[in-house]
Amino acid sequence: MYSEKVMDHFTNPRNVGEIENPSGVGTVGNAKCGDIMRIYLDIDDKGIINDCKFKTFGCGAAVATSSMATELVKGKNIEEALKVTNKAVMDALDGLPPVKVHCSLLAEEAIHAALWDYATKNNIKIEGLEKPK
Ligand code: FES
Ligand code: FES
């Protein structure tokens, strides 16, 4: 049912934890199942995401997508991080079963919420980023 990459990121998730004094933090919930994901970003003064950590209270697919999403945004600038969509994360994991697609939305939403928090704190506008719901 799950790809090898999903199983790998579920059993050995990368970047689990918190960042002290993060540049931005985003917490989102999944309306469908009630699961929660939080993403922390450390962004330097050149706008590069130096570090990214997550905490997920959710299913295996949510853990695996959080893990992969943190790997994908690390080292990227904000514009590139916005391209880390749920589809990009799913592709990087070699797909998810259809019933688990909603789980992958959490990672994209949490990254966007963390970027929104960063933009708000620094009083900047990020092109193409919408206010989280
Ligand atoms: Fe979210 Fe089962 S419904 S983990
Ligand atoms: Fe809730 Fe996967 S079942 S995030």
C-alpha cells in the first residue's frame, strides 16, 4: 500500500523536533481527521531556510509527508519553498494511496502558515503567499 520512501520517512522521520526562537512557526489542523502538524523555520537574513523542524500528531502518511517536506524546503529560498506543494511532496515520496492524499495537505499548509508568521513578524509581503485559514 505504501511506497518504500513513505515507509522510510515514517519509520525514520527527518527533522523531528522544535527550533528555539524560530523565524516562523505554523500550526495547522486537518478538518477531515483532526490531526495536527506544526512546522518551525529558521530563515537567515538572505531569506534562505537554514533549518526546518516539525511535530506531527497524526497518521503515518502525515509523519512521512512532514519529514519529506522539511527535507525539501531546507536550503531553499522562500520563493522555492512556496513550490513545495503537497503534489511535490507526494511525488518525492513516490505517491500516496488516494485515501491518504488529504494528509499530505497538512505539510504544505503548515509551511505556508510558518512563512506567513515569518512575513508578519518581519513586516514583509511574500508574493504568492495567502493568509492561512
Ligand atoms: Fe488521523 Fe487516523 S484519522 S491518524
Ligand atoms: Fe489525518 Fe492522515 S489521517 S493526517
